[in-house]
Amino acid sequence: MSNKPILLFLHGVGDGDQDDKWRLRLTESLVRLGYPDLDTVQVIAPKYPHSLVNSDDNFPLPGLTIKQPPREAAKKNRRDFERRIGAVEFRLGRHDRGNGRLGGDAVINLAVGLPPFIQARNYMNDLHIRAQVLNRVLKSLPEAGQLVVVGHSLGSVIAADLVRRLPASMSPAW
């Protein structure tokens, strides 16, 4: 197993950035900030936009490889999270939600029906599409290694779903 981490980039809705413009932009930003570019890192960026539209194959949902924490540990984690969020909100001050806009809910409901949001809705609600995407991503990964996962938009939702399904031989590169 190599010491070098592998970068897994999971795209959001749309066509999946077929030209990989994200990679050029990320490399430019890293160099500008004084970090090495991506030329020395293995990058995996699976494309799955067609998988978000319909289910071509009948894959099973990949099983979980990381166990759920015991109920008491989960409650403690939740309490710790809420305490930290409360501390952040206290430091930032009270949030003013404003008065909203007339017809705002109607605009949001209309927007959710647009094609990009349909892909996200499909992933969240269609088990076959979700299984197809996760299987496609898992098949793109090597057998073992250190993994850094970057998810953009819907890719962050897929990343959160994927992390608990990674093979035990894949370790996070913290």
C-alpha cells in the first residue's frame, strides 16, 4: 500500500464535468496557497450523471462496512454536536431569518422540479439509482490505500453515503 493518498472527487448534478475543469481550478488554488499541485497525487473522478437519471442495472445497495455506534454513544455524539453548534451560534449572535419573500415557497417548489434537482431527488428516493451510483464509485477505487474524499454539491451527499461502505482496506487520510 502506497503512503500517498488517493483523491476521490465526487461531482454534483449535471453532466459530471466531462472536461475535468474542477481539477485545473483546484490545482491553481492549491498552488496559489503554497500547496503542491495534483500532478503528484492519484486522482479518481468517476462519472455517473447517466446513473442519476435512470437505473440501467439492478445492483444491490452495497453493504455497510462500518458499524453504527451503540445507542448510548450515538446519543453522546449528538449531545456533543449540539453543544458545539450552540457555542458557535452564541459566538455568531442571534440569526435574523428576515420576513421572507412573497411567493418564495412557490419558487422553491418549482425549482425542485428542474432537471438538476431531479437527479438529486432520484439519488435520495430511488434505491436502484442510489445502488447503481455507489457501486460505480466503489468499482473505481483500488483495493487498498489512503483515501481523501472531496464531494461537490450532490457529490457531498454521495460521499457521506459512501464513507460507511468503503472497504476496510481503504483508510481515511486525515
